[in-house]
Amino acid sequence: MMKPGKIAITGVGETPFLRKGEEHVMQMMTRASLAAIADAGLKPTDIDGYIINKYAGHPSEEIAHAIGAGQKRFSAVADSAGGTATTGDALRLAQLAIEAGLCKHVLVPYAIRSTKPGGVYAFHAREPQKAGLEMPAGFFGQPTYFASMANRYAHEYGMTEEEQAALPMTYRAWAAITPSAQRRDPMDLAAYRASPMISTPLRVADCCLTTDGGGAYVVSSVDYARHLPHPVVAVQGLGLGYNNYPHGVLFSQKPCTFEFPVRESAAMAYAMAGISPADLDLAQVYDGFTISALVQTEMLGLCDVGEAPRFYAAGHAMPGGKMPINTSGGHMSGGYVPGINLLIEAVRQLRGGEGARQVPDARLCAIAGLGGNNHSTTILARM
Amino acid sequence: MGIPNYPVHLEDPLFQGFYDGLDAGELRVTVDAETGEFQWYPPEVVPGRPDARLEWRAVSPLGHAYTFTTVVRSLLPGDHNDEVPYTVILFEPDDAPGVRIAGVLVDDDGVAPACGMRLKFRPVEVGDHKIAGFAPA
């Protein structure tokens, strides 16, 4: 197990989150990276390490060149997907590199252009098993997969429409008080019900947004972070879980299709941090869809298994609730830059000073990052 | 209700046996020829047994819905929105627990789909190909 309190997130930055932007991925990554480096009080020439995301499609030398960096001493690629790559895998690799003395300041950039031709589902259409066996039957696309999980979950644990709606309404309530959020218009139950159905029981409101945007952060040693402008936000716990199911069978053949390896990642993270879920002040949960956020909320230990719909319906994750979740609107209302905007929000909350949405005296925040067949739990602490 | 009409892309012969089965009025899935264990979907490599040979076996036409969803907005490549709504079923045959076959709900006479509902396989012709259909049993 890695040691807690050794690395810190010293700088964060992002681009605007837009329904349809004009910039390409490299521009957005560069813009977000420069913002993160400046936020850390560093210069581009201070950056000597990179963790690259294989889905962003640009190697570290392109990033280094674009930001005007100094000599590169370390680079690695996060070999996972979604939030696991950006909020778990990247941090673990950064800690290994910094603790080994290979580099001092690691940049983790990411950007997504969801509106590119082919859209976000093109990746799945290339899976031979999906193309050969699922697509002819009309079983295709993330909302359809997750809708089938939601029906199974409701069969096993029960979930009314009002309870299901409570989760996107909660995240929208946070977005409404977040100036940078992509969707800030109020969402009550009537507005939720007016949202178009995609695949029963998931409406547009139950899905992450379509976003063109980028985010980045800088990782440094805690010792170095003490000399930088912001309060130190350290990685106190970090766990990764894997289930080894290839993507071709992931949404249909797992024994329980709505199980993700969250228990494994959470157990590792809590053990490393030496805390329990009750110690957390807030959480950021990867919300590709209502059902996946409900399940992760349970598996993180924020409520009992099978009770997440009631947990959200009771208002526990709302502003002023006992466990604030997705305090900048998450991916469903804040913006969908997989995982990375959740991590940025966690850092900002722990620094304090987020105005209307600031969670009082926030000191411990968990970030749950889902990546299909893998999952990360990261616990950040204000030191 | 509509029905999806998405052409079967079989660049990989790995899946041909499934469609041969539909033509013969059977649901066929793959098993490890030596151990007899189900290997579904047909993998390129059977875990731990790279030399293993797969063969196709007919399974029971009776089973139940593991889960389902009614697709209202098609996400299939191309424009397929005149084919919605349709209900996709992940069907588990009675004699192959844990094996799930994607197909569509047919002949439902207004019966609401549900997890666990009893179903019977019925192949459905769509355009120039067949897909698996499942009717309430």
C-alpha cells in the first residue's frame, strides 16, 4: 500500500465547459494545463513529469511542447478509462514517480470533444462482440446499457421515479450555485419528467452532459506544496479495483451487471487514509448516469446497500445535507470531462472559498472514479 | 412497438454460428468443446486455454429476462429512430444460467416487460436477417 500524505495537488485549471465548443482537444488541454500550472504558482518550465490519458490521443511530448515546458524527466500513460484514469490511476503513477525521485511536478491533462463526429459511442461500435451480437438486437449505447442496469437494480432493491429523479435534481441544485456549471437552470420533479426519455427508465436528465472541455492538475510532493500559494491538499487515500471483464461483455454478461469494483477500491483507500466513510465531509461521485452514481454512493459506504435512492430522496446529498455530493453539479449538470472536473472541485472545496456552494470546514473528500471495468477511490485531505 | 433493423456485421466468423442457429429456429451459444463449459460471448481466447476449441450448442428456448429496457431514442450508428420504440431483453435460457442473449420482446400483447418474466424464444425476420425475439411464455 502506498503511503498517505506524500503528494499534493498543487494546481488545478479548466476550460469553460460548453455544449459545443470550437477548440480541438489539444487546444483545450493546453489551456487547462497552463491554468493549472499558474494556479500552482509554478512556471511551465517547472513541469518535468506527465501522466497522459490514452483516450485523449496526444503523447506527452506534444503537451510539453504546447505548454513550453522544460526538460521532461518522466512520463506514463494511465491504462484505464473514464474517472479511474483521471482521478485514480494518474495520481498513483504520479506518487510513484515523485517518491522515486524521478521528477518534481507532474502534469495531468485531459480534454474531451464529445461533439466530434461519431460521438461518444463510436468506441463501443468497434467492439466485435457488440457489433456481432448486440447491435443487431438494438442493444447499443451507454444510456441503453445503463438503463438495463437500472431496471435490474430497481427489481432487486426498489426505486420509484421520484427517488430516481432525486439524484439528478440534487446535482442540479449544486450546479445552480456553481458559476462555471454547464446546466444551471432549476430542475424540479416536473422539469425532470419533461426531460425526454432515451431508454427506460433513463431520461436525458439521468445522463451526463455532452461537453467540449478540458481540465488539468499538477501534482507535487507535500513538502514542496508547503511552499506554494494554496493550502496543502494531499492524497490521503487511494485505491483501485478491477474486474477484468473485457468491454465486449461488460454490460451484459457480468453476474450482476450493475456491480462495479468500488468496494475493492474504497476499502484500499479508506485503509490507506486510516478513516471510515463517516469521517468524510463531502464526496464527488462519477455520475455518467443516475444508476451508476447511486451504486457508487452505496459502495463508498455513504449509505446502506440498496438505499441510495432513498438517501438522495431524503436530501442528504443536497446543499446543507449531511453528505454533500457532486458539489459543482457533477457530470450530469456541471460538465462532462470524465473524472477530472470532479477532482478539481474536490481540491477547491478543500481549499475553502467557494462561496455559496462551499461546504463548511471541508477537510476530507472522497472521489469515486468509474471506468467501466475498473474503479478508483481517492481521498483528499486538507493538511 | 418497432423493431431494430441494424445489419449484422460478421467480419469475424466467430459469431456466424449464432445466426445459423436463428435460421434453424434455435438459440445457439458457444461452449468449450473439451470441458463443455459455456463460453459466452464467444471469446477470442478461452481464459487460460489458448488452444481450446469452441463449438455451438443449442440451448432451451424457454427462460427469463435478466433485465430489459425500452429504447425510445436509437443510438445505433445511422438514423434508426423510425424503428423505436422497442424493448431489448437480456434473456437467460433455463439450461444455461448466467448466459445472456440480447434480443427483442415480441408478441407481448401489452404485457409490461419485467425482470424475471418468463419468455420463449422466437426468431424474428428483420430486413435481410434474423434476430432473437422473445415472447411472454
